[in-house]
Amino acid sequence: MAERKLRVAFLTLGCKANHYDSMALMAGLDPLRFEMLESEGAPVEADIYVINTCTVTGKSDFQSRQLVRRARKWNPAAKVLVTGCLAETQPHSLQDLPQDGVIGVHERGRVIEWITGKTRPELLPPEDFFYDPAGGRQRRTRALVKVQDGCDLACAYCIVPQARGRSRSLPEAAVLTQLRRLSEQGFQEAVLTGIHLGFYGKDHGANLVALLKSLEREPGIPPRIRLSSIEPQEFSPELIALIAGSNRICRHLHLPLQSGDDSVLRRMRRLYTRQEFRRVVLELYQAMPELCLGLDVIAGFPGESEADFIETITFLESLAWSYLHVFPFSVRPGTAAAEMDQQLVPPVIRARAARLRELGSRRRQAFYAQAVGKRLRLLVEDRRAGWQRGFSDQYVPLRFQSEQDWQGRLVEVRVQGADQQGGWGVLA
């Protein structure tokens, strides 16, 4: 009788880079010996749990610790390993939890050894670039490819540089190899991700524009490439023109604004003014009128007065964009912001975040509504309650009904209506 496979559940929180790391770790496990499971919080019974944590906010810390406790509850006899950014920055905070091991970000290669007792030499050593040459064990219709890791900036609120270390990039040849492998597996879209994507290549004499130009010329990779967040000061005219003229790069970009008030931006140690940010947004929309643009905003940074907050609201209302990611300010131990005076009380932070989210909801709904009457190409990701669903190039969620299963394929849809969940229509 064949020996039962050990069930290994990966529970991952946080950014796309963290999710890629989990998929790279899963690829390091022999599928003949291990059955890989995933969960986004629903109970799953496994023999080994790997909790890949996030520490970008206090809420992330809470959710990470909560997952450790839940895993032990789901199977008291299982082994529980904690890794990721919280394990790197605050390993001491995990000692009172029901876990069997803690491995930080810079020793991720040890996770495979912890599970199997064997090393994986092809997973590069600590302090280098952690990745899987074959692209990882992808679990979604849109593949993730981490091309950059770490950050050399020193934003006052951010703990990520302490967790992820210095900025470093994957050589172009290794990026292309992963993308070719993913295309061979049938992936139609890949998301290029990193902690500071705009810094790609700075550590080895390359840059993001050169990488994207190479992708434009490469026939054997997924037909759609999506970019994760890029800092506003890194949008050169050359980069904007390249994206605008591309038949491959999605017209969907995400910029971290954080505040619309210059005094707050200075205290945050951001590297631009509100007017410089406005100029970048104007240049993006001049080159790509149908762009989907997302923004990050922090509510309640230390010292943010009511007048400062109104400045942010006014600035946002005067600017073109499509949706907001709102982050209530969260004290991160070890950051400059944690030591600042004039810390705001939680009710004020929550009220400001709620107002920003309401503004974001209105703008998102308006963005979805402008898709009505258009023919949009979407990648079908799943099928629920009779509807097939996916995202367009411009990141509009779309749904349509069809007897044929189109999951994993690019199709054109004529959009007939829109609501808070996105648009709906028929195959064109």
C-alpha cells in the first residue's frame, strides 16, 4: 500500500511578493510525497501548516498571530511553522504562540529543509534573491512573478525595509525563463511584482524600462503583463511612452500617494510634492485616457491636522483616478513615525479612513460605469452561480454567462451594465 502523502497547508497574508514566496516554497516540495493545500482563512486540515506572515500594519500582525492559533485548532497534532515578515522583524512576539518553528524572510530556503529534512540548492542562499526558476507552483489564473525584492527608501511609517532588506533584482534572463515556463503552462497573464518595482535593476546596472522592452520583443511569454505598484517619481517619460504604446502591458497602474498635503508628505519622508504627483497623473492620462489608476492613501498619520486631511480630500477630488486603497495609520515599532509626537486617537483615524473609503467607492463605481457600451477583453478567472468572471486589461471586473467554460482564456465581452461589483455583458 502506498504511503499517504503529507498534507502541507500554506496560509499567506500580505503583498503579492509574499504570495509569490509561498508559491516558490510549494514548488520546492516533491508532489509525490506532499499534497499542497491553501486557505484564505477557511478551516483546512493538514499535517504541516506554514504561516507566511505580514507585518505592514498592526492589523496584519493580529491576523498573522490569529492564523497560527487557528492552524493549531484545526489540527492539534500538526506541526506549525511561522515565516514571513512578522517572523523576521518580531520573532520574539511569536514565542507565546502554539508554533513549532520560526524562520525569518532572509532564511526562507530553510523552510523546505524544516519540512523535508533536505536542502534545495537551486533556491538561492540567504540575502540573495529567493525565487523558483520554474515560476513557482502558481495557484491562480493570473501568474505572479517576483522580479524585485527589498527597499532602500526610508519612509517614516514603513517597516518593510527592515523585514525585506536592501533592494535587489532578478536578472532579466531569469525573469524571461520564468515567463516562458508560465506561458508553456498556458498562463495568459503574468503580474510583475516586487517591494519597490520601480527600482528594478538598480543593483546590477539595469532598469525597469529595459526589462519591459525585452518583454515586448519576446514572443514566448504570456500575452498580458500587469505591473504592480510603482512610485510616482519613477515614472519617466520613457516609461510612460513604453506602457502607452505597448500591446502587452495592461493599462492598469497603481501609485502610492499616501497624502495630498505637502507638510504630511515631508513628515512621511516621501520624495515628491502634491504638484509633482499631479504632474505624473496628468502625463499618464494624456498618454492613456482609458487608464485604470489606483492610489494608496494613509489616514491619520501623526500630526495630520483636520486641515491637512481636508487638503488630501480636496486634492483627491481634483485628480483623475479610479480606485483607492485606504490604510488607517498603524504604529510600526522601529519606524520613525512610531516615535513622532501628535499621534492621533483611533476614533479620528477610523473616521478619516471611512471618509476616504466612501470617496473611493464613488469613484470606483463611476469608473465601472464608463465601461458600459464598450467591448473589453478579459481573462476569465472563475465561474460562480452561472456567471463566468474575470478582469479586463484596465482591471474592470466583468461577468458574463455562457455554456462553454472559458476559464484561463482571453475573451471579448460587450459590456451592457455595471454595478458595485463591476460590469456585466455578453460575449462579443
